[in-house]
Amino acid sequence: MLAQIVCGTLAACGRKVMYADVAATPTLGVMVRAHLAAGGVQISASHNPAQYNGLKLFNADGRVLPATEGQPVLEAYRAAATTWAPSEQVGAQQQIGDTVTHHLRLILETVDAETIAARKFRVLLDSSAGAGSLMGRRLLGALGCELTLLGGQPTGKFEHPPEPTAENLAGVSQQVLAAGAQVGFCQDPDADRLAIIDEAGRYIGEEYTLALCLDHVLRDRKGPIVTNCATSRMAEDVATKYGVALHRSSVGEAHVADKMLEVGAIFGGEGNGGPIDPRIGLVRDSFVGMALVLDAMTKRRMRVSELVAELPRYTIVKKTANLIPGKLPALLDTVQGRFTDAKADRLDGLRLDWADRWLIVRGSNTEPIVRIIAEAPTAAAAEELTRGACEMVGRV
């Protein structure tokens, strides 16, 4: 229904519309560039239930609109500033038959596909009836994998709660074991996020996806990398290991992409399982994650669990609290005043850094809440940081 409204409205504005039907979010970014389109519209609720469906807008570069381009769009929408085309100029609609081949080719060019294929990895892919199976099946087939596919029909009728968290993927972990898979890849419904399950059926989690990709990429290519300010410090440790600069952006894919362009980053992403390889596009891409992890397993002759064991281990704790938006500045000042021994940064809310842990307090862009995230070597230490910040919320 939403697709019909979007296509019809764009045609009524005089635009030719290329309709891709079901396609992953990173694939849409690739298609915008491949078809020389002026922009793109992705209809998705991302990892949320269907009632949260919305429109994600892309520019001609095949990336989510940055703030500078998005604000005029928002203002035009609020002003109902629509210009309808006369009947003789109404746009045509074209169905795109092949949505994945170009995206597939770009990814295969970044890894040693032939050597990976020779390993014949046993892989379980959980697409949960989202869009990821279309490209996932093709990619893993091209990489010679013996594939067990869950939720392979993109009906949108999810087989478990769609966000790829440990709780939601407990059943999938058991299926990884039952299938004898060497790795389990779990996508969110629009396939821009990837969580990983190791060969023992252990949920590794989304934060490790980006860290594994960074460690593999930086072994062969050196250059600056970008993450958002709420991503695990594993990325910082990996950057230090290889002697490259780590730059942080505000939370949000568009902000990460902005910073990557600014510093000429060779890789980036967010700790929610969203690696970004600029050779493919400036969009979080679960398929990039799958290809790079298999490439690392192949080149280093190691299991997923062994690759993970080489990375530093931290625990992240995330909490939310109700807060009237107008009180946010006072809260940030209170928290910063409480933790005077930390390095403070106001890039996005307030981030406090110590030698081995960090705390971030930031307001939500969509709800009257504050998000409180801490990472430390132990769960107890991270809990202590978030608990202290939560207590301050009630005092402002």
C-alpha cells in the first residue's frame, strides 16, 4: 500500500519511477547509483514491527540523506509544498527486474571469493522473512557455502521478533548447532544490520560484527576509520593496534557517512551490526559483514570463535529514562559535574571517557526519553555507571 502511494505520488510530480519491489536497504543504495537516479525511497520499519513502517530517503549518491539535505525536504513536507505535473507530463513507472547482481559483484570484488568457495563453509543465514534472503542466498552461493536458510521468503511475516538480539535469536542459536554450521549470520528485516552466532551456537552480538570487519580490513589496508560515539571501544582498540586514526561521529548512519567522507575513511560503521565499506556504498550493509567474516576465516584458517577471542572483551549496558526534553541540558551538566575525572565530549549528548570504560547520555530524537549507555570490562562496572546516571535523571 505504501509503495503504491509513493510511486503514484512521484509519478504525479512528473518523475519517472523505477520500482524495485522487495530489496534490502544497502541494495537500494547501490541501485540508486547504478541507475543514475536522482534519489531513492526505502519503505521499511527496519528492525521494528510493521506498524512502524516509514520512508528512508536516499540522495543521488546512494546514501541516506544527510541533515543538510534532509532539512529542506522536511520543511517542504510540513509546508505541503508539492508541485503536481500536468497530465501530459505524469511520470512513467518501470519495474526493475534484477536488483542484486550489481551489488553482488561489488562485494565479491572486495574478497578472495575463489579461495572462500574452496572452503565450502557450512553457513546458516537467518533472514527472518525479511528482504535479506534475496541477496544473501546469491552471495553465500557465490562464495561456495553450504547454506541453511531460515525465513527465506521475504513476506514480512517475521518468524521471531525482528531485532537481532540475543533474546530474539535464542532459537536460531540452537538451529546453528543442529545444522552443524560453522557460522550463523542473522540479519534484521531490511538487512543493514548483522549479528553473528559462532560454531558452538553462542551469540556473539552486533558490536562484534564491526570489530571483526575492522580487524580484517586493517590487516591489509591502512587508513582512517569512523564509528559513532556509542559504538564499542573495541573499534578504538583495533585502530590503535594497527596505528590508524579513529574518528567518531554523532549517532546515526548519515552522520557516520558524513564523517567518513570528511576524513577519507577506508571503513566505518555503527556498533549495531552495521559495517560500511565505501567501496560498496555509504550504507550499513549486512552482506559486507558476511563476506568479510568469511574472508577472515579463510585467510587466517580460524573459526569465528577464535577470531572473536582475539578481540578485547567489554560489556555494554543500555538503559532509557523518561525526561522532558527541556531538562536535557541540565542533566548533562549534572552528570559531567559528577564525573570530573573523565574526559568529556559534547559531540552528541555527553560522552565521558576513562582509560577502560565510557558512558554516554543523549536525548532521543523521536521520544521524550534519554538514552544512557555504558561500556566497561565487566557487566558490574557498566551497570554502576548507568545506575549513577539514571539516579541523576530523577534529580533534574
